[in-house]
Amino acid sequence: MSLTLIHAPQSRSTTARWMLEEVGVAYEIRHVSVADDEPRSPEHLAANSLGKVPTLDHDGTIVTETGAVCAYLADTFPDANLCPAPGTHERGIYFRWMFFTASAFEPAMIDKALKRAPGPKTMLSYGDFDSTIDVVAGALAKSPYLLGDNFSAADVVLGSNIRWTMMFEVCPKRPEFVDYVARLEARPALQRQLELDAALAQNKA
Ligand SMILES: N[C@@H](CCC(=O)N[C@@H](CS)C(=O)NCC(=O)O)C(=O)O
């Protein structure tokens, strides 16, 4: 079995690497630069013509998009217990947050970070910024994780987004988010990813 992540530290790809650490299987990292002024290698472009990270290569199956990479890993390595079984009530909640991250939370954060005029609420995938924040804070006020007491890949995907955007002062530091991120940062898998990527960023790995 070969599992390779085309990866850049300090990018969205850190979410995929955290997920790999949660899954606990052996994987390889192909460290690439995603700087504007650096060319993408032919191998990177062959796997992902957009030249973006994360890009996962699992025995020749290429998966791109952070949420898809995490969902794929959760399904492919069920022993890690990072997603509910298909057909269950929890699976519906899990899908909700996985897709909400990419289609609502992240666009809301990007529009805010880039100071874009939001446009009409009914046309935006996230409605409006404050309601998007309220929806997530409301879920996290009720339980430690998005699926109640059970940590899942949805927490990797949305939790990572919340963690990054709070660091950049885009997402407000609501107590629900601060407590949630503290719970996530206590996870050994996230700590390993942070250490590994800090070393990689300094070219020590
Ligand atoms: N929709 C993609 C976005 C991936 C993405 O934009 N990655 C950035 C790094 S954070 C990248 O590779 N940028 C380099 C480029 O666009 O050339 C995902 O969720 O994975």
C-alpha cells in the first residue's frame, strides 16, 4: 500500500496531515512549494493540474480537496473510527459539517479576510457571516465535538478551519471556539502534525 500526501506546511494541507496522523497509518510526504513565484513540478501537476495542496495519492487514486481527502481517509481506514457508518443518524450530521465547512464556513472566512463586500444573503452559500458563526458556535455549545461526545473527521476539517481563522483573527474568539480548539490541540495527532510541519517548514525534516 502506498499513501503519499503532496503537501506544503502552513497551508490547507496541514488539515490532511493531521487527519493522516489521526488515522495512524504509514504515509509519505512529498514536500512542495505553493508559492506564487515557484513552478509546480510535472509530478505535482500530473496529480493535480491546479498545482494545489493537499493532493493525496493512495495506490494511484488521486484525491484533492481537503474535506474529500479527510472523508476518503476516514472511510478507507475504518479502524480509526473517525466517521459514523453510512445510513446512521450520525452520518447525516457528519456530512452536514463536512460539506458546511467547504461550502459555507470557509467562503465566509475568505470573504471576511479579503474584506469583500458580502453581496445579497440569499445568493451567498453561507448566508451571512454572523449567522454562519452562530450556527457553529450553537452546535459546539451543546457538545464537545460536532457529533456529540465522539471526535470525527468533521472535527478535523471544521476544527482546523476554526483554529486557523481564529489565529488570523478572522473568526471571532467566541468561548465555544476557544474551548473547542483547546480540546483539539490536546490531541496527540494534532500535536504530532504541528511538530512535523514546523520541522518541515524549516527544512529540518
Ligand atoms: N479547495 C481546495 C483549496 C486548496 C488550496 O487552495 N490550497 C492552497 C494552499 S492553502 C494552494 O495549494 N495554493 C497554491 C496554488 O493555488 O497554486 C481544498 O480545500 O483543498
